[in-house]
Amino acid sequence: MRYLMALAALALASPAAAQEAQWQMGPVFEGFGPWTRVEGVERFPAETQLAHSFDVAERAEDGRNRGIESAARFVNMHAAYGVDPANMRVAVVVHGGAVLDLLSDEALAARDGEPGMNPSGDMVRAMLAGGVRFVVCGQSAAGQGVAREDLIPGVEMALSAMTAHAQLQREGYTVNPF
């Protein structure tokens, strides 16, 4: 019975309803933070205020850290839908293995024993310049032997990720639930 209902639903679905997403970058961060328009979703009033924090614990496996890039996506899509970027307060709380994605190129090269660039470095620097806060868990940093001077300039250090989230919530930030 469920099988027949599923087939009926597929038969009734129109190809237009299954429209393919058109991914784009910007308007705030070019080159990362992809988003797509959603049919039927209206623009936000420019005076809309957003304060949102992201929790990132997983280190990038290959390339840029996708958890960090989610924060750029948040900024890009809301700006594209009318929210003034000056009215967005975004923070990324980083702990666990993801702390290594916030190392300066020099610190990462010294740690790995070979020259190279942090694949997330340019994105993080652009996001910092665009007003996104990065807060590192001091407990995770200590556990991984990361000193404050090893971090990309502008990255903040908190006592812990738990502390950072508690402080951000007191400042009116909501927490990304996934």
C-alpha cells in the first residue's frame, strides 16, 4: 500500500516542482558560501536584525571547512534576500579538531612539517574582515597544543566552547541547531 501511495505521489509531481537549484555565491562573500533562491520565499525587510552562532567541531577532511562555510552561506543568503549585512551578527564557535582549521599558514606548516597554506585560511580571513566572529575553545586549543599566537589574527579565544555559547546567548545570539 505504501509503495502504491509513493508511486502515486511521484506520478502527480510535476517536473517544474522538481526544479534544479541554481547555486550562487555572494553578495557578501564571493567564492564561498553557496546558496540558492527558494521559490515563494519573500525578501526580508532591510532592518531585520539577526544574531546567530554556529558550532563547528569537525576538522575539514579535504579543502575548506564546511561547517565554517555554513556561516558564510548564512550571511550570503540573508543578504541576497534583503537583510543589511550591518544588521547581521554572526559568530562561529570552534572546538575539537576544527581548531586546527583556524591556524595561521605558518603555524600549520610548522605543525605538519611541510610548507603549505591552510585551506580554510583565506575564507576565515575574509569572513573576519566581513565582521564574522571566530571564537576558539581554549580547552580544545590546550588539548591540541595550539597557542593563541598560532591562530589566524582576529580569532578570539574563550575559556571553553560552552562558555562562548553561554556568553553569545546572553548577547542575544541564537545557536544553529545542526
